[in-house]
Amino acid sequence: MAQAHILIVDDDTALLQALPQAVHLRMKDVQVETADAALTALELIRNKDYDAIVSDIKMPGMDGLGLLRKIQELRPDTPTLLITGHGDHNLAIQALRGGAYDFIQKPIDRDYFVAALYRAIQTRQLRRQVAEQQRALEEHARSLEKAVQERTRELIAANAAKDEFLSMASHELKTPLSSLKGMTQLLRRKLERAGSSDVIRLVSMENSIRRMELLVNDLLNISFIEMGMFVLHKQPTDINELCRRLVDEYIVGTNPPPVVEVDLPAEKIEMAIDVDRFGQVIINLLSNARKYSSAPIRLSVRVEDEQCIISVSDDGVGIPPEVLPHIFERFYRVPGIEVQRGSSIGLGLGLYISNQIVERHGGRIDVQSTPGKGSVFSVVLPLKVASPVEDSTQVSQPS
């Protein structure tokens, strides 16, 4: 345990002498300060961030519960232990509900007191470490997101050097991103084992990492397309089952979970497709529908004229008719449309890559959209099960 500073507050002079002695005898590297009244303690707390605070509940003037409320305002991360009289169970319950870390009954068992204080100090020091690590990771995440945006602007401005840039970006970003992801997961597991409530603070950071992973994988996919290495590995697949699984995975992996209405036919539809690549298309269409609509989105599957049609529709902002011919172009983002949910960060590559995947399956993506009323994106594939043929060119897929 690192050097720790604690504050003991009590109007009982005997306890104010006995408790620091017990700490000095049993806990090394712990500095103790004392106060005989809550108002005196508040002045000390305003000027110093203690590792733990111990206070009697029953004191003249402001009592321990009042002091606890002030501590929660001034130093909400500082564990506070309250001393209660024998049989004051109601006060103990009030203390815990008010945010107390623990309570200690009189007559004080010094072994229990020292053990509880030790746990409180460890909790505070762990919280400090987590906060420092979180700040460092968030700064790292911001710098990586900034790097992605800067690289993207450079790519658009210097089209002649795009291949070199894509290769550089994929290698430069993927390694530190993987490291950041691993550190974040390790930190979360440690906090979960410790039962810390600070786990929830990692949510926004993990969302940023997921967004960056999508951006980097988009860059890698563009690189594969440009180099002619974007291959498909087809296999017979139940389209209904795949769509149901993709919707479930999308809902589970999105925070907050979206509402997706699914309409699947009763008959089985089997086709030869690249499951991973096709899943990439459906997830992209679901993400776009959610991004530009605050209402529930819908996915439907139907068979018409020897074709399988998978539609993703929303009641969102829609797309102006004059820009519809451009939405499948590389790096194109519809101007003047505000994102309704989720991150606005993106490269404008999702629909371009999705269209490339569908075309390589022998299909197309149809779009119907009305500004202010929503959009329908339909993946149209020929209803023919081809023999699964795996291309001879082997390509490492982005993880």
C-alpha cells in the first residue's frame, strides 16, 4: 500500500487519541489527522484529498450524516466510515444509503476497525489508479481518432498517393489500436474482479475503440479492393437464419440497444454467399438506418421473380434525390444531414464497400428514399445456389 492520509473526526477526546494510536501501531505508511467537529473537518477536506475519512455519527452541531452529505459533494470518491453506537441499526442503514463505505459499531473492535480502514484506503488508491489510466487511455483514443480524421483529409486531398497512404494507415493504426483494446479489456476484468463501480466509466472509451476499429477495417477493405485482393469465400447459407443472427448480434453489440423489427418468410432460402462479407453489408445497412433515424428500424426478407430481396428500412431523415446517385461513391457523405443517434465520425466508405460486396455476389443494392420520411435499402441477389468455390488467392482478413 502506498503512503496514505486519513482523517478521523470525533468529539470524544479519548477516541480521538486511541484510534490514531491503533492506526500507527498496525498500519505502516499511514498519516493520521484529526478533527473534533464536523465544521473543522470540512475545512480540512476542502484543502486535502484524503484516502479515507472516519467520523462518529453522533456529534454536536453537524452530525456524521450531515458531514457525510458534504463529503459526497466535495470528495465523492473518498471512502467514508461512520462510527455508530451499539444498537443504532437505523443510523447505520441511513449511513450506507447515504454513501458511507462502511460503519463501525461501538465498542470498537480494533481489528475490525483496522481491516475496514485498510480496505477503504485500498479502494481509494485503486480508484485513483483507474482514473489516471482512464485519462491516459482516453487521451490515446482521442489522438488516434484525430489521426484517422487527419489521414482521411490527406487521402482526399492527395488522391495520387492514396495506395501508399492506405497501406501506411492500416499498419500504423491497427497495432496501437489492438494494444489499446487489450489494455482496456484487462483493466475492465480487474475492476470486475474487484467489484468496483468504476467499470461503467469504461463504456464510452470502449465505444470509441469500436468506432475506430470500424474505421480501420474500412481502410483495410478499400486497400484490398484497390489491389484486386478482395475475394469471396462462398458457402451454402440459410438466409433467414443468417439475418436473424445478424440482427441479434447487432442489437447486443449496440448501446443503447436499438429496436429492430424482423419479417422473415416461412420457407427456407438457401444461397451460396460469403457469410462474413455479406454480414458486413447487413450490419452496415442496420447501422446507417439507426444512425439517421430515432424510430425503430425494420429488416425484411422476401422472394420475387427468382430473386432474394433483403430490405432494411427506416422512418428517418431520408436522402435528397439529387444526391442518391453519389451515395455509393468512395468517401462520399451526404451533406447537411444530421446524425440522429451514435457517432458522426466516418470515412464515407461503408456503402461503397457494401455495394462492392453485393456486386461480387452478382447482385445490386436498390435505394428508395424520401426526405423527412425515411429510406429503404434493398439487397437484391439472384435466387440461385452456386457451387461454393473458394478463390485461390488467400487474403488475411481484418480481425
